[in-house]
Amino acid sequence: MKRIIYAPAALASLQDILEWNIWTFGDSQAQKYTDRLANRLRLIADGEPPCPKPCDLLLQGRRDAAGLSYYREGRHYLIYERNRRYAGAGRDIP
């Protein structure tokens, strides 16, 4: 399995998603949903998303979307770039 390096903003978003789901649906459902997101991220890292789409479709041609792909999981969009090195700006999550 390839390593996943999360940008700080991605970690903050995942934390917000977890907290909102705990508040709205309870601990058990929140854990199931965050596990689902984490599993999809692992599949993406392993090259298994069924059809990733280029982010310029999602972000309507913004220049900073170049080279990014996205995949929708549940009610969230997982935006990623393959093989990018964040040089310490992100955090490895096994």
C-alpha cells in the first residue's frame, strides 16, 4: 500500500466531518462514515478509484486545479494529486 500524505487542511476537514457526524448521527455512525472515507482514500492511493475526474470540472477551470483529481464518496469530494511531495507540509497517516 502506498503512503497517504494529508495536507493540514485535509486533516482539519476530516476532523470537522467526524465531529459533525458525531453531533448529528452519534459515535457509531460517525465512525462508520469516517472509516468509509479513509478506506476510499486508501483505494485511491492504491490506484483503484473506478473513475476519478479531473478537478477542473469540479472547480470550473481554476488554475490551481491543474493536475488534481477528485472522487465523490458519500456527501464529500476527495481531492488529490498523485505523487506530490508536500515536503513536511502534510502528515503521513498509515
